[in-house]
Amino acid sequence: MNEAEQLKAKKKDLKRLKKQNKNSHPLFKIFVTVSGSVFVLYCVCSIVLTQAEIAEKKQELAVLTEKARELENENDEYRSILSEEDEREFMERYATEVLGYAYPNERRFYDTAGN
């Protein structure tokens, strides 16, 4: 039994030494250090790029919000025009100002001086 116990003890020692050799190999330590550093660098770059994208999207949101406000004001103006009781006056004003129509006997003068 003494020999059997010694043989078991030697096997345990060999297994322990093999584990230590695997973990304590200099290339293994370098590999772990380099891979850890690369992972940390990737995480930092990812965070920085995400923050930049968030700032860009916030700026886009501000521009779109301002445009939405302008469109709401324009819609309010159209609603007030459409709610007027005298549609004929609106149509005449639109025809003369926007479409360039004139009354049959109306004379219009245009500045052609080049300015």
C-alpha cells in the first residue's frame, strides 16, 4: 500500500505541475495581457463612438423639432385662413399674390432695371 500511495502522490504532483506550467508559461501571460488590452481598447472606442453618434442624433432631433414647429405654425395659419367666412377674398388674394393673376382692366408695372 505504501507504493500505491506514493504512486498516487506522484500522479497528483505531476498533474499540479502540469497545471502550473500551463498557466505560468510566459507566452500565455503575454497572450492574456495583449488580449485583455485589445478588449479594453475596443470597449473604450465603442463607447466614444456611441457617444458621438448620440450627440449627432440629438442635433438632428433639434433640427427636426424646429422644422415641426415651423410646420405647425404654417398649419395654424392655413387653418385660420380656411376658417375665414369670406373665401372669395382669400381666393382673390391668393390668385393675385401667388399665381400672378390680374383683373381684366388692371395694369401692372414691373421693375426691369436689373436689380
